[in-house]
Amino acid sequence: MKHKILNYLVVCFLLGGLLLTACKPTTPEPEVIPTDVPMAEEFVGYTLAAANCDYGGFFESIVATDKYTVTFNLCKSDPAFLSKMAFVPFAIYPEEWIVSTAGEETRTSEGLEHPIGTGPYMVSEWARGESVTFVANPNYWGEAPKAETLVLRWSTESAARLLELQSGTIDGYDNVGPDDFAVITADNNLQITYRPALNIFYVGMTNTYAPFDNVKVRQAIAMGIDRQRIVDTFYPEGSEVASHFTPCAIPNACDGEAWYEFDPVAAKALLAEAGYPDGFETSLYYRDVVRGYLPQVSNVAQDIQAQLLANLNIKAEIVVMESGAFIEASASGQLNGFHLLGWGADYPHVTNFLDYHFGKDTQQFGVIDPSIHENITAGAQIADPAVAAPIYTAANNAIRELVPMIPIAHGGSAVAYKADVVNPQASPLTSELFAHTDPGGRDVFVFMQGAEPISMFCADETDGESLRACEQVMQGLYGYEINGTAVEPVLATSCVPNDDLTQYVCTLRQGVVFHDGSTFDANDVVMTFTMGLDASSPYHVANTNLWEYYDYLWGLMNK
């Protein structure tokens, strides 16, 4: 049983005048209670509230209005609210765990490898460099996993992953190599499941470093890379050259002009006009991690390096970085050359692509021009795509003109499985939920991805391999349907909006128990969002402490 009144006193003592408060009702006159009737525990609901909406974020307040109801009051309309809530960084943690692990040393040791959630699996062991083993949650509120044990492994080489599948040491693997599609299709012992190309691979630049502070340099590079050649040479079927940053299957994604055509002559002339007739020297950074948006990492890097030299006389030295260090350095704008990165849809809305990458506080590309971030902020508040179209046209055209990055490809990808695997998954959001997949009646299901998770405290992670691991353990108020993009209730039974989408009242599922035995209620929701949103809170402690998704998609309080 949770001791809510005790926690109320602890929280108030720790936080004092901060935003998290517990509102205790007025105590009525005492009444005589028969000794043979147990006294019900009093529920004291927490509130996270901003002083006002001037901080620029979405939340005015989040209120535990009763034990199983949470009211989200927004500063502005958010048509993507439920899609965001379904995203695993916003999964719910138990209040007790948040309080007990608040110190940085405790949070990192307890949370990075053994998160406490409500999902169908629990982490049993993380053998660093080898595998993560999950076991079925015996107290899971939903349908039990098809396999008692899930093992997550990794390899950067698609050929190695295929060999493991052929030899029977794994049951499935992600990101089939371009040359392996035909091999798998022809093998009766294997099957392939295709994933829609809801992703983007791009070449990034940070405009706080010369010569990338010159817009003509960036425009020249945009015209000087043969993007069609890259797709034709290195990408599998189902891939396409990117006309815009966001895949066109998403509403408002491709409003505005298409990207520059390849024109090396015009590119070289513009580079000379910018003051670099003989090109320049720089670096080209990447991490050697295969993803759906970048299936042949080193080959693509070498091709871009060669194109830059041949077409623009730009000499780019290749620098391969460790995955976690690369993500942190690129996100914080510390890379002084080109960097190769991409993005897969976390939720099927244009805000997921544009707001994260081009919001006002984004550091990856340097300083974001108001013509970009002001338009995407305005567009994010409009539910009707037709009404939002002119605003997204302006935003996409500003991105094209100012070239913070160069969109290369929307990569087709697939997941391969043994032929006897039932309900194979290839989520368009890469949010596979392996509890629903039956590995041919076997007790252990082994899946291989492209890299090891960085951590499993996914409230503060953006890495896809980390997020997939967290998906098996953590749950939010909403989730995504299997192999689809529609949202469905999970820890909530419903979230009902008002007419202008500035308030969502969420009714919570009852009888849910966390992996540590604590019971789920409304205060867990408020405390989770306090941990993520309130930068002044003692609970706002994580791995990188960037809290990127909380910041870019909702806006941090008290920064």
C-alpha cells in the first residue's frame, strides 16, 4: 500500500515553494468510527503548476483531481497531445522510486539499467556489451507475454545479424541489409516484414562554427550532393529521396517547395561567391550504428566524403564516434563539421519531426531562425491540417532557404524473423512490443538490433535502441497499436479533451501494480511529469540531464 500522506509531507518538505504541491482538503469534525471497520487511506492529490504560461511551454498545470483522474491544463492547443503521451519517454514511474532515487548517483545506478515500470516484462540482467535479458512480469495487469523470457542482443553488421538468424541463434532482427532482402525472401525458413519509411536521414551542420555560419556555404552544399545517387546505391526497396525533412505520408510534411536539385556547377559557383573558391577543410562525424534511415553507414559516409571533394573541393576528414558520445555532442551543438544523423517517427505528427529538430531552443544546428521556429510553434497549435498548411508552408520554405541541414533519404527498412514466428512486428514507429509476438512456441524470444542501448532511463534518452528496450518495460497513459500509428489507451482508460484542445481529463486504469509492488495512481503521473518538466526540482536528475523530449515537445519549467 502506498503511504500518500507520508509522501505528501516529504515532498512538501523537500520542495517548499517549488511547483509541486499537495493540496490537502479541510479536515471535517471528527466522527466516531467503529473499531471493526478499517479506516480508508486518505488520498492527497498533487499538483504541478506553472506560475503562468510566459515560460513558453505547453502545461499550465497537471492535477491529480482524484486517485484515478489526472487533468492536464494546457497553455495552448495541442492536437498531438495523445500521440505524444503514447511515446515511451513519457512512460510513468512510481512516485516512491522517483523520491528514493532523486540523487544523481542513485538515479543513474538504479534507473539506467533497471527501470521500474508497469509493462509485461521486467529487466532481469544487463550484461554490458552482450545482451539484456527480460523476464515476464508475474503481476502484469494485461495479457501475459507469449514468451517467458526476452533477450535483446545487438550487432552493427547486417550480414552478421542475417547469419545469426540463418543459424537459429536468434528469432528475429531489425534493419535487413539492402543486399539481404532477396536472400530472406527466397529462404522458406525465414520471413520478412516491411516497415513504412517514416524516417529521415540528413547531413547536419552547426551554424555557430565557420564556415557553416555563412548561409551561401550551406546552400552550396545543399546543391552539391547527389542525393539520388546515394539512395540508388545504398538503400533498399521502398526508399526515396527526401523532398522535405518530414516524410510526406504525414499531414503538412510536404507543404512548401521541394528541396534543391543536384547542380554541382551552380553549387561550386555559390561556394566561390561565399568566399571559398578553393573549398575548405572540415570533419565529417558519424556513429557506426545501422538504422532504418541509414542502412550502410560507413559506405554512405565515404560516398558523401567523395562527393564533397569532387563537387566542391571540400576535404572532410571522417571521424567515427561512440554512439552515446556522438548523440550527446550532436544534440548539444558541439560538432564543428558535418554530422550524419537521422530520425524515425516517434509519433505520426509533423511536430515530432519539426519541433524536435528546429524548435527555438534546439542546439544541434546552432541558432534557429525565427522564420522557422515561430512558424512551427504556431502550426503545432492547429488541429486541422488544412488550416495549418500555410504556416507549415512558410516553415518548410524557411528550412529550405536557410539550410540548417540537408535531407537525404526516407529509408525503407524491414525486420526479418524465423518462419514460425507468429505476429511478427515491424512498427513504423520502431516501437515493437515483443510480448505480443510468439517465437514459435519457444519459451525464449531472442531479438537482435543494431546497437546496444545507451541506458534504460528513457525519460532522458533519444536513442532508438534504448527506446526499444524501454518499450518492453515501461508504459504511458497511451500507446501505439501493434504495427501501426494509431494511439490507444494503456495506463489511462481515456483522455477526453475540451473543444479547443487546451484541457485533457484522463481517467486512469485501476488495479495496476508497478514492478516494485507499488500501486499505480494519479500521483505517480504528476510526479513523473514533475521529474521531467520542472528543471528546478530535486527529482529532475537523469543520465545526460538534457531531457530533450520533455523540453522540445512540452517545454521545461524553471530552466
